[in-house]
Amino acid sequence: MIEPLFHVKICGVMSPGDARLVAAAGADAMGLNFVAGSPRHLEVAAARAVAEAAPRGVLKVGVFAGTSAADIRRVAMIVGLDAIQLHGHLFAVGDDWVVDDPELCAALVGLPVIRAVRLEEGSTAGDPLAGARRWIDLAAAAGTAPAMAIVDAAVPRGTAAGRLGGTGARADWAAVAAAAALPVPLALAGGLTPENVRAAIMASGCRAVDTASGVESAPGVKDPGLVRAFVVAARGALGLM
């Protein structure tokens, strides 16, 4: 079994203080958001300060949607990112969609790519991860598959990039468990909180979890008690204590 890049990720970290909090709580990854329109969006200079506050050993993941490989590499170098999360739609349906093409994985070789995917309602052959499989297969055919995927709640077609995650909407844990395994390690996101993360891990079978709004007192402001409780519950359920 391929090990995931992380087990517990706190996303939408916006301040050096919260970076230190997340690391001290025992999370092994944090997300820095560069998606326009997100309430947790960071400018590059601010993101660098956040990344510099994170101790060695905590994976610093840059979250992007609809950004070119050249711009992602530029931000990664300035900020000091360890991995890239592609958070745009899997495939275009209209001209105004923000899409991250499968070829981006090969264009970003040297930076591990985490692909955010969403459950699809009414999908092909009843497979809620059909689109994710297709995207991963195309990325592999183009030269480089993603290192990991994060599955989030289903969203309506045409949802703006800034509203694709961090909304508190819950993924269908049973649907994730029932779907055939993806060829890469899978993390669970979508509405995870300290109160439900243990049940989510047990129901979905995922070996990694990701949260943002579930540990906040306001968008982008992490609550120390919630962060610590989430990490303890998640690590306990994953057998990492």
C-alpha cells in the first residue's frame, strides 16, 4: 500500500501564529490557499511568512485553481512549498470554468501533486469517482500521475473556484467507501470536525483527512482548542498516537 503524503492536514492557514499552532497540535501538513475568491486566499508575501513559521517536517501545500505551471512554480519557489494541491474543476464544460488539466502533473514534476476531486451525483455506472479516475488516468498517460487525491463534497456544476472547498459541506462517507479504490492514496475532506472525524475515518476507510472550516472560529482564523481536538481525534482513529 502506498503511503499518503500526509495523514492530518489543516488547510487555509493564514498567519504565522496559526502555522505554529497547527504544527504544535501534531498535524503533519498545512494548506496555504492561493485560489482567488476564497476567504482564505493569501498573497505571496503573506504566504511566505506563514510557511517560514512552520517547522521542518510539516508538509507545506499550496492550493491553486486554474493557475499555469509557470506561475505555480514561481510561487512555490518564493514561498517554499513542498507540494501542490490542484483544486479546480476536473474537466471544462463551459468557457468560464476554472480547470486544472491533467498535463499539469508532468509540468510540475519535482513538486508532488495532490488532486482535489469531488463526488459526482448520477455519474457513469454509479461511480461517484468516475471523473477522478479519468483525470488521474490522463495525467499518468501524459507522463506523471498525482501523488495523492483529496475527495470533497459534491458541488453543483459551475461552482466558482473559490467555493469548491472550505464551505463545511460534508462528503458522503458511505459513497467514498463503496467506490472502487483510486490508484493513488485518498484523503477525505468536506465538513470534518473534531466531533465527526473519527466516525468519518471509520466509515470512509480513508487513511488521511483534511479540514479548514471545521477548526475555525471565523474563516481563516484557527481555533486552538478545535485544532488540537481535531488532530487528537484523527490521529487516534488512524492509529498514529
